[in-house]
Amino acid sequence: MTTARHLTAIDRLRSLPFPGTFGRTDSGCSGVGYHLVDLATSEDFWDDDGTRREIVEEQYEAERDALAVLLTARWGDPQVFSLWSVFDRGMSGEDIPDPWDALSQSVPDVHLWRADGRWIALGIAQGDTELPFQLVAAVTDIDPP
């Protein structure tokens, strides 16, 4: 992982217009009002006793925090926004817009900034304990639910 490369990816997403329809990209997806990208993806943990998973989780948290320091220097302190209630509301049938619905499926919380009329969200996804970690970023003009 490289923090400079991740920062460049976020800057690029911030400069792109949002598409009129949903579409996949090499590193994520975009839709009306948002871009969602995987900045980094770890290996999976199917054959792990938990030790390697803990080390990788700490590495991903350190990378998220390093990137958050750079983003904080630009836009001030982030809100740390829990996505648990968003996930719960979606599971109860509420229509949650993407990227928030997609993020809430595997990201427990995001660091969230508002800059130039757009939200920038940064988090760590993991669908299940055996699955890879992903450092994810979203750029959106859709307010958090």
C-alpha cells in the first residue's frame, strides 16, 4: 500500500463527474451521485489461525489513519460515522441510497469529510473473517442517511 497513490486516487475521483447510470470500474463502481473505489485489497484468510488476520487488520488501520492525516490537513478533522444503523435500516427494508448502502454491507464506520460540496468517506471493509480487507474510499454528493 502506498499513501501517496491512494491520495492521488481520491483526488482523481473528486475531479470526475458522476455518471448517469451505475457502472463497474477496474477498482470499484460509480453511479448517480457517487464513486466508490477499492484503494487496496489484502489476501484472504481461509487458511489462517487468526494471527495473520490481526497483523493485516493493523496494517490496514495504519494505512487508513495515515491517509486520514493527509486528508485532515486539507479539510479539518473528520466525522467518524458509524454505518451500523444504516445497515440495520437497510436490512429492515428502508431504501438506503448508494454509496451508503454498499458501504454499510461491509464497512463498520467511515472517516468522513465534506469538501467542495462533496462527501469523502474512507473506511476498511471486510465481508467476513475469512475474506480480504479492503481500504475503500467514496466520493459522493449524496448526504449520509
